[in-house]
Amino acid sequence: MTKRDEHVSAMLVQKHQLAQSENKISELDSVLNALQQSQGCNNNDLDQALADLDGLLEVKGIDKEETALVDVSLELQVLSQLIESSQSQSKIPLVSTLDMLEFRDNMSWTDYQRSVEQYASKNNVDLSADPFKTLMSPIQRIELEKRIKEEFTIKNAQCDKYDYLIAGTCGVIGGFVDVFFVGMPGEGKLTKIADSSVDFAVEKFAGACGWKGAREGTDPTKSAIGFLERNFKVNYDQATTFGKNGTGGAVGNLSPKNHHLKSLGHSPDLIGLFFSILNQFTDTSTFISNGQIITINTETHELKGGNFIAKIFSGFANWLGHLFSDMAGSSGAAGRGAGIPIPFYNLLLLLDVGEFGQHKQSFATIATQVFEKGYDLRHGVAMAIPVLITELLTRLMWASKQRFYHKKPWKECIPSASNPELRRMLLVAHGALCLIDAGDAALRSGGDMIQFLLRTNIIGWARFGSLALKEVYAWYNAGHIDADAVDEYLEADYEKMLRRA
């Protein structure tokens, strides 16, 4: 048996009280009308009686001024009986009082609910009734159902040929930007711009942490990295399988080129943050290798802070600072160096399946080799640019079409991803980008799996995958309630209420 909703019960009782009040008002109107009619009848009877009296006096030949001296008691008695008879014929019914719900200013919610239950029991109010059928009128229910269908249900896209043409064109533009300006890690123009931007970000972060700048004749980025390495040390920075800074053989094929990938604490996402805090608190180091998660004990690592919250913040600061120290490679690396992985990329190491290439290597091994060749966060930033161009172009063209072709007001041209037509256009656009990306990678790789993945835009494929899942979900649940749209509406309405308060 489901628990009674106390708020709904209160509303049902209030609805009953309102209905009873309206009925009582109607009853009062009827009584007042009856009183008015009775009063009118009495007035008419009185006027008639006075007229009869005047006629009687005239018949008797008595002057009105001398009525006090004449005995007309018999006639007056008859007249009085006539008036009483007319009054007795118009009996006005008594109006009963309304049953009141007990309520006081200092009343607790529990006492109020008890009062609600007593009122409901006394007046036969069904507290388990459907509130939408009971509290709303038929017209209100029809309007609500219409609004829900129009605004809060998941719909399939109704795109025309121009929508598909626009989306495909935007995807082709993004695909050509990816092919000609991203390419291989460290080679494309956008990758070089991303590398320079990351170097600049590392220097700025180091400067904010107290770095005074590089000495004359030295590389400023290497100097900033060295400063961050000294000030944000962590206990999970093992870089080899054996040796002084190794894992004692626990993690196979660990090297300076891939330890940022295999060490979960080096991942710039929620997974990396979780394992970084965990490793710093428990003096452990967690790696992912050969499809397995491996944890080893490390030297004691003392976190700063006098309480638990302070230590958590210290762990977060160490994680963030150490990521910046590794983002542009290490201070002693030659050339570009090994950066940190793209968010969630290290989860691919769990896929230790398949046999690819001449040496029949698993997919996890292939993913590791791809990272070692520069497929890191810096290259991920470069790959995100054509994806962002495709996204923005598609949204801009959709908004322009709504405004200038369909003549809609600007407020209805906001490119929200909840719009089914825009969602379909984004899917087509990113699908076109991924087709061009996959075709280019397949042609230039010559069948080599590593070369194919190095030229693949994983950011674009991730975006396309998320859009495809949304489209399948929308297709499968067409006509059902869109919970996200309802939450968005309620949140906006709640903010309006707060502003008015």
C-alpha cells in the first residue's frame, strides 16, 4: 500500500471545503431571493390591507381623522388574520453552518494533518483519489495534457531536406578542418597551436603558484615545469617496472612514456581525482595495465592540513598542480615529451582483447602505443577544435533558419539541444565529420592499426556517439515524458518565484 501524500491530502480537503463554500453561497443566494420575494409579498399584502381598510372606513362613512373614536375592531381583526395567513405561507428554510477544518497559527504540521484526516473522515473525502482528476476541471486537464504533449514529451525530429543539407555541409567543413589542420600528433597546425597554448597555461599556473620566471637563456616552460614538480610531489609517480622509482615488477612494461597513462591518478577527470585522493590518503599507487587495476604500496605521504577537510583540499591541490607539471611533458624530457592522457582515455586499457597487427597485440596495447606517440591531452585540445566548429556552425545555421526562413521570434530560435530537429542535425553533422575522419585515417594508415588510431579524432567520435545514443533514446521513447525538460521548466519557474520573493 502506497503512503498517502500529505500535501495532496491537504489540497483535496481544501478542494472539498471550497466546493462546500460555493454550494453554501448558492444556498444563501436562494434564501435571500426567497426573503426578497416574501418581503415583496408582505408589502403587497400590507398595501392591499391598507387599501381595504380605507375602503371599509369609507363604507362606514367615517372620517380618517376620527378613526380613533370609531370601533372598527372587527374589521381590523380580520385584516390582521389575513396578514398572518400570508406570512405563514412563506416559510424561509434555515441555513446550516459549514463544517470547519481546525487550524491555528501555532499549529504543527502533524496536528494539521490529523485535522485533515478528521475532516475527511467526517465528510467522506477520499484522500487516495487521483489529484489531477479531483483538483482540476475538465478544461484544465485538457489544457495541461495539451501543454505536456507540446512541451514536455520526447518527440522525433521532423527535419526537411534543407536541415539535412545544412547539417551535412557543417560536418564536411569540420571534417576538412580535422584532415588538413589536425592530422598526426605534433604535426598538424592546430596541434602545434594547442602545444603552445598548453605551454603558456603551464607557465601562467606556475606564476600563480609563486614561480618567478626562468633564468636568462633557459626554456621558460621547462623552468615552470621544474618548479611545479618540486612543489607538487605525489606518491603515485612511479615511472618504471623495476628500479628506484619503479613498481617492483607489479606493473609490466611501465616506462616514462606511458606511466601518465597507466597511473590512474594522472587522469584529468573524476576518475583521476578519486584515485589521486585515495592514493595520497592510503599511501598507495593505482595503475591500469593488461586489462587489470593494480594497486601497490608506496612510501608514506603526509598531506598538509589540520583536519580531514583541509587534507582533502591539500590532496586536490597536489593532484591539480601535478597535472600541470606533467601536462606539457617533464622538465627533463627531450622534445615534446609525454603529456597527460585525454580524459577517460585510460579506460581503453581495460579492453585487453583482440589481436591486431603483425604482432597480434591486444587493443589495450595498441592504445598504449598510440599514447606513447603523442596522442595526449594537447593533441586532444587540437582535435576538439574541428568538433567545436561543427557544433557551433550547426547551431548557428539552425538558429538562422528558424529566424529568417520560418519567421520565428528570436526567443524561439535559441539553439537548445532539447529541440528534436537540432538534435538530428547535430547527429548528421558530427556523423559527416566522423565519416571524413575515418576515411582519411583509413587511406593514410595503410591498414596499420596504430597509424589509423593516431589519425582518428576520438573527440569527434565521442561526441557522435553521445548524440547517437540520445537519438536512439528519443526514437524509442517518443511520446513519453521528457524528465529533463520538466526539470528545466521547474527550475526556471522556481528561480522566478525566488526573484519575486
